[in-house]
Amino acid sequence: MFEFLTLSQVQASKARLFKEYHEVQREKTVDPDIQLVCDESNIFKWTAFIKGPSETPYEGGVFQLAFSVPEQYPLQPPQVRFLTKIFHPNVHFKTGEICLDILKTAWSPAWTLQSVCRAIIALMAHPEPDSPLNCDSGNLLRSGDVRGYQSMARMYTRLAAMPKKG
């Protein structure tokens, strides 16, 4: 079945994204862990830079996310993926796809791109090894090898998410 969008639906979606864009500009200093950037030529493409949560193997890293927002937004969730390599049970190692209920079945129009970033940071701090996209990472946690998981996650954070010392 084809789903045709009316012009007003697309306009409503753009209006919501412009509103979020202005809120992000206003709140830059409020949330220093998240930097959201809108593509200048396409309001439906965004990039986020999130800081790895403290007291996790991701601490000190800055992770880049790509947002692809559907024209049905906010009725449908954005597609979000990690562009920075990350060793995490709920992130596909090759594609960066994220397994997070709010990006699938638990989506609500009340979520914003900023709050999605917050939820991803929370997921980084509290992985869900029972629904892994990265089986190696999930298996380490499920088998109780927290040290092994943290060691791998720290190594990839250092390699991929930390500024190179010149």
C-alpha cells in the first residue's frame, strides 16, 4: 500500500522540526552533552554529537549520530544510527543501527530529537544485553564478563570516539 502525504502533513512536520531547531539553538548551554546540528539544505537530516556518559567505558568519547527524519514526523520516529564505531550490545557494529524501543514500537510524538539523544545516552550507560544487535557484546554481559565488555568498549571508544593527540 502506498501512503500519500498531504502537503499540510509535510508542512506540519517541517514546522515541528523548525520549532525543535530553534529550541536547540536556545538551549545549547543547557545540555552540554548533546550538540544537534541540522543539515542546512534539508530539515529532515540532522547530525548529533553526544558525549559518552561518565563512569561508563564510553566516558571521554564523543559519538556522532545520523538522524533521518521521516516526513510523517512526529507521528513516526526518526531513523537514528551511530556513525562513530561503538562496542555496545544494542548497536549494530557495522551499520550503527540502534535497538531502542522508542525508535520502534514505543515511539510517541512527545519525543523530540533532543530527548531521543538523551535516551541514547541512557542506553549507553545501561545496556540491554537481552536484545543485542551486537552479539559479541551482549554475550560478554550475559555471561557475566563485565570486565571483558568494558575493556572492549573502552578500547573502541579510544580508537573511534576520542580526539587524536597530534
